[in-house]
Amino acid sequence: MDDLFGVDDKNNDIMAHLDDEVLLEKHSWPGDLVELADIIQSQLKREGVDDEAIYQQIERVLLAMAFLAGGRNYYLPKSGRIKKALRDKRIYDRFSGRNHRELARQYQLSEQMIYEVIREQAQLHRKRVQHNLFPQGQAK
């Protein structure tokens, strides 16, 4: 039955269910945090880091992640895309302006691909450090 605002009982049930999902998401973060901490801990143990240093690293990494993305959903692509993104960041960080041939040999890429990686990474870096003056849809 429709009420004054056109909301029927079926819509109310849907809205109540959505509220439950939001509450569940808000309360599932402790489990997600434990899972992330376990992953970091396992990796650092494999690398031979001692227990006290592991807990310090876990805290630093998770607090840095919270500072960057706290309070919002966070997407991580599959490992292949992450490996490529990290490779591209390394190339950008190591690029001196004159070592494109060396980087091409080191990463087994063409010089053209090195330039493309540098261009893309520079653009990503600019977006990260500069605020967009004209967010999408507001440019005139």
C-alpha cells in the first residue's frame, strides 16, 4: 500500500535490509583488520623479521593505510595488476631523465614503453599531489 510519499511496504523492507547490510559492513572491519595484520605478519616472518619489529611494522602499515583510505571502501586489484603497477612505480622512481635505455634493458621493455610508463606515472603523481580544480562535471 502506498503512503503519502509513494513508499510501499515492499520498499520499506528493502530499505530495512540495506540498513542491516550497512551495519554489518561497519562491524566487519575488525575481522578485515585482523586478516590484513595476519597477511603482513606472515610475510614479514618469511623475511626473517623479529616479532617485536613485526608488530611495529603492522601498526605503521595499517595506520598509513587508514590515513589514506580510512572510512571508505578500498579496491585492490589481483596480484598481476598490482605487480605491474609496482613495476611502473619503480621505473618512475628510478628514471633520471637520461636512463631510459638502461631501464628498458633492466625491465625488458621497449624504450617507447618506458616513456609511456613515465608519462602515465607522472600524470598519476600530479593527480595525487594536486587537487583537481574542476571535478568531473563542473568544468565549463
